[in-house]
Amino acid sequence: MENKTIGIVGGGQLGKMLTDSAHKLGFKVIILDPTPNSPAGLVADTQIVGSFKDRDKILELGEVSDYITFEIESANFEGLEELIKKGKIVHPNPQTLRIIKDKFEQKVFLKNYNIPVADFALINNIEDCKKQGEIFGYPFLLKARFDAYDGRGNFVIKNEQDISIAFEKLLKGSPLYGEKFVPFIKELAVVSARDTKENIESYPVVETIHKNNICHIVRSPAPVSEEIKEKANTLANEVLSALSGVGVFAIEMFLTESGEVIVNEIAPRVHNSGHHTIEAFNISQFEQHIRAISGMQILKLEKIKKHAVMVNILGEREGKADYKITTDGDDNSNSAHVHIYGKMDTKIERKMGHITVLGDNLEDTENKAIKTRSNISI
Ligand code: AMP
């Protein structure tokens, strides 16, 4: 019997790690990505070179795949819908993708389910933005509704003068919305998987540390009280009950000074806040996702060590990537797990790889991960 094929829309690092898990489970993998030799394309069986926003390319991918999934929200959802009509298996449900890919609609959806989110409002022009500034107070966030990731498409409006800069510089022509600034003390995330039999498995709540809107560090488990963990888990379960769909979902949240937990956003896919799961659990988010979308049962989770810390390797210059790791010999027993994504070009703050370290003590574990990062240039 021929091995079944998984088609993945998007060929970045998430697609690469999904491909590794799919291969482990005996699947063939075909990637759709516009960049030839994308990180996932390099390890997959084939890559179709084309835009994930192109309906026809999605149909082409569907033609040669048994199961279709995506690692990026900008995947053309009309194409995915058509594949379902043709009898193909697509997970998560494209209707769920349609809600989530529009960050404004996502907030409306969450609010309708009484899930706490920051106050938000549609902004169509500079005048709307000024009015919202008066309502929200400064600072507040102006956000692109579509195709915004790793902080691209977000602008913190500190005062009225910032408004025209934001409109001109960042947000030319894109539909926008505004969001009240949340003075959070921590950012938290829960990564959960749901299979076709509605089994749900959630990894323990993590803390994510962002700089310039980009995730730098993930601490698992989050160093917060049991009560806060409970709140975050309850919220994640509420989000999952509101949304239909099979596969992995990440729910990002803010924790405020008063102990309130509110949802920032949902990703209908594997996520940076779950990279540590490759080494820190018996089964990674990537393997859970492949199991779920191909109709297998997801597995119960077992933690390997008390703590895990993940540090992203972000680009520090513009140009061709040139990966080097040096060890200074003081700790060659340090079992840091280094992942390099194989991107040809580096850019400032581009996600080029990550490091995961497991340990019994959070501080030591984090220090080892940071030390390893400082020994890498890319
Ligand atoms: P996003 O891509 O919209 O999730 O935003 C990226 C990062 O920007 C978040 O992880 C936060 O660090 C920050 N951020 C987003 N929305 C808000 C908000 N309403 N208040 C304060 N910080 C925010």
C-alpha cells in the first residue's frame, strides 16, 4: 500500500517540524510555499512553489494529498473550502480559519462567546483613530486585521501625533482595528490538540516573553500560581468549545496585575509557544497535530523534566545566513537542543532557529538556554 500524503500550506519552520513528525509516522509530505527550498520544502518529499494565497495552488496541493493542513493563517480559505467540497480532508476546519485570520472578526467571535478580551473597535480612517484614542486613552494599539504575525502590523499609538505616522508608515491600505492597551504583567499561552473523536490534550500553561512584539523566551511551566494556571486552562477550554476544528490550537493570553486572565489571540495551528514540546514531552505539538489531522488518536501527555525553557534564535543582521556555533568548553555536558531552520537569508529579528533546555530548576535551565544562544551566530 502507498504511504498516505500530507499536504501542508506554508513551508516555514512550523512546516519543517510538522514534516519531521509526519515522516516519523510514515507519511509523505508535500509543501506549498512561494520560496523555493523553503525550510519545510528542504525536508519534505516535494514542494509546490506557489503562493499560499493562490486558490489554484491550494487545489493543486489538494489534488496530490490525502490530508491537508496549514501552518499559516494567510492560507487561501476559499481554496481549502473547495477541497472539502471535493471530498478532501482538511484540518483545521477552513471556517475556523476564516474567523481567526481576520483579527477583528476573531475578537468579535470571542466577545460573542463571553470570552474576556481587551476592548477593541473597527478603525476605518484617521478620524476614527483619533476618536478611539479619546475612548481608549493613550497608549493604545492599532493593528492590521490580516496577515499580521510576529508583531508586524501592530503599532503602539502613544499620542495623537503617532496616528498619522502609523497610517503612513505601517498600515498603508490594510484594513485596521484598534485595541485598548493591556498593562499585563505576564503573557501566557496554552497549546491544545483536539482529535476527530473530540479528545483534547493541553500542554501545561507557559509564559512567553516578547520583545518588540516578538517571542524571545518560553518558560514551561509558567511561573505563576496554581490559581492563575487554572484560570488560563479554563479560558483555553472555553475557546476550544467555542471553536470547531481538529488539530493543534494555541491560545495566547495576558495576565494583569489584579490576577485577571484575558485572551490576546488564537492561532489555529502549531505555535512558537509549543516548540519546547519536542523534547519536553513524550509527544510534541507537531506529532499531536499530524495524528489529529490524519484521524489518529492524540496521546496523553507526559512531561520529561520539571522545567523547559525555549529561546528563539533571532536574526541580528541582513544578508545570507551563516550558521556557526562555538562552545567555550565550560559546559559540554549541557544538553541544549539546538534547532536551525535552514532559512537562506537572515534578517533582523527573523526566526532562524530555537534552543530548548530541560532542567530541574527554572533559573539554571534558562541561563543554560541563554548561554547557548550567545554561542551561536547566524
Ligand atoms: P499580536 O501579534 O497582536 O498578538 O501582538 C504581539 C505582541 O504585542 C503581544 O504578544 C503583546 O506583547 C503585544 N500586544 C498585543 N496586543 C496588546 C494589547 N492590547 N496591549 C498590550 N500589548 C499588546
